[in-house]
Amino acid sequence: MLAPPPPDATLPATPALVAKSLAQTDADLRTAIAAWSPKSAPASRAVVLDALFEQRLYRLLARNAKLADATLPALPPRLRAATRDLLVAHRELYRLTPPLPARATIKVGAAEPAATLLGYYREAQRRFHVTWDVLASVNFVESKFGKLRNSSAAGAQGPMQFIPSTWATYGAGGDVNSYHDSILAAARYLKAAGAPGDMDKAIYAYNHSSFYVNAVKGYGEAMHADPTAYRGFYGWQVYYPTLDGPIWMPPGWTKP
């Protein structure tokens, strides 16, 4: 296992080097996740830095289709298939999120521990039969597991991004900013909208966009197929699109 790359590590530029870096980072991140103990503790420095570098590599490939097409054949078969699927989800998420003015106020904070969130997802799964990976994916897509603290332009709030009128119906009197209450409310809403029988319909009801449905399903399927991916995604950080380009915001940083 190599030392994790620093946040400003230079990204590789050729398909062969990108493939090598992605395979090495995948292996290092898995090793760091396996050593994450106790699981209720915050992510280790190695998990955070390896996950950030992995995220930067996926962002590079998602925005450069030519580089991605040349990189995929050089990856090991398991990683090639996972990367191909994740790039689809990543591109759908880009299409879903319009850029903000560069001077927009953006607030970021630390998420609750990954083990705590997983407990909430599983509780919601038991109660409403919406699988934990779908709930984790909604949480990830909506707010990077609660790291992004802004309200949306429509007034949606909290880790699962509920507008006030929807929260009044599905929040069960809870706190929209509570991870526990909002995750249960999301499961309650998805159940009422058709889950688990028709997940596409239920996810579309949550956000009326086919891009959103595809992104949530893509990340959810990645976590379902490989539960280690959940803790990897948990280590990903907030990149917010602006008219001047994406901005990386470490937890606790507010812009401007």
C-alpha cells in the first residue's frame, strides 16, 4: 500500500497512467477501508485521501469521454465494469446539476459517521422495505451524505433535501435536519411513491428527472454489488459546479 496522495496531487494524463492510478487507488482504498476500525469512528486519513484521489480520477474520466474510452480497456475486468457503470452515473449527475454563479454562498460540514448512517438506512429498510443502498444513494446524490449544507433553490433542506410541504406530509413530526428523521422520511416517501415494486417510478417522484433516476440507480447498484463502495463514496467530498468551473470544498469550509 502506497502513501495516500495529497489533495493537490497531479492527475495522470495518459490512458495507461490513468488506468494504473485507478487500479492502485482502488486497491489502496480497499486496504484502508478494511483497516478502518472501529467502524463507528470517523474515516481515517488514508480513506479520506485515497477516496478523494479516486473521486478526482472519476471526475477526470467523466468529463473526458475520449480519455475514458481509451482507459477502460486497460483496467482489470472487475474494475473496468464498475468504472464503466460509475461513469454513466457520474455523467447523469453532471447533467442534473446546473452551475451556480461563482460568488454563490456554499456551506459544507462533516457527515455523521458512516456506520451510524448505515444503521439508519437499514432501519428504514426494515420499516419501509426500501433497500439501504437506494437510501444511501439518495443521500449521496442529494447532499454527499449531508456534507453539503445548502438549501436548494426550491427551498429543499436537510441531508435528504425535502421541501417544506413534502416534509410536512412525510416527516412524521421530525427534524428535517436530522439524519435519522430525514432518512426515514425518504423511505416513507419512496414507499408511498411505489417502492420497492417500481423503483424507477418512486425515484422519479423524488426528483422529476430521468438524469436523477439514472444517477441514483447507478450509485445504488454500485453499493449493492460491492458494499465496500459505500465507505469509498462516503469518503468523497463536495465539488460544486460554478460558471467558473468546479470548486472543491473540504468539510467545514464556507464559500465565499
